[in-house]
Amino acid sequence: MADAAPNLDRFLHAIADPTRRRILLALKEKGGCSLDKETGLCAFDIEQRVKLSQPTVSHHMRILEKASLVEAKREGHWRWYRRNEKLIAEMMRGLKGQL
């Protein structure tokens, strides 16, 4: 578990902000993507859901990506994001193990 500690620290830092938690919840919704994806959202969709400017959303998405909580993929001119469900579940188990 010692190797997972830095990852857990990044995870906790990323989810400490209420805006990033709102983004993660928005990414959990099915069928809301303007790129016709079943899961995930493009950056514009996230801006619309959380009612924030593009630079602010980009800042939060960088933190979520750095913590590996979201995966990003370029689709033409758009960036499409989805949750990394496997890592989220792993971090939740790691957190339970440390408390």
C-alpha cells in the first residue's frame, strides 16, 4: 500500500474541490454527450453542466487528468472526457483500507 500513497494523495487532492466533484458526477451521466457518445462528455458539455468558463474547466480537467481520474481523447476539434472507473474504485478501496 505504500506505493499507492502518492496516487491516493493525488486522488484526494483532486476530489477535495467541490467543482471537480460536480464534474465527476456530470461525467457519470449517460447519454448527455454532444458527440453522441454513450458515456463521457466533451469539454463544451462540461462547461454547460457546471456553468463555468472554458479556462476554468480546463484547469479542473488538468487536475483530474493528472490524478488519472479522467481519460481524455481528442475528437476533431473537441476533447472528450470520461471517468476512469477502475482507478476510482481502486482508490476508494485504498482509502477504506487506510481508515
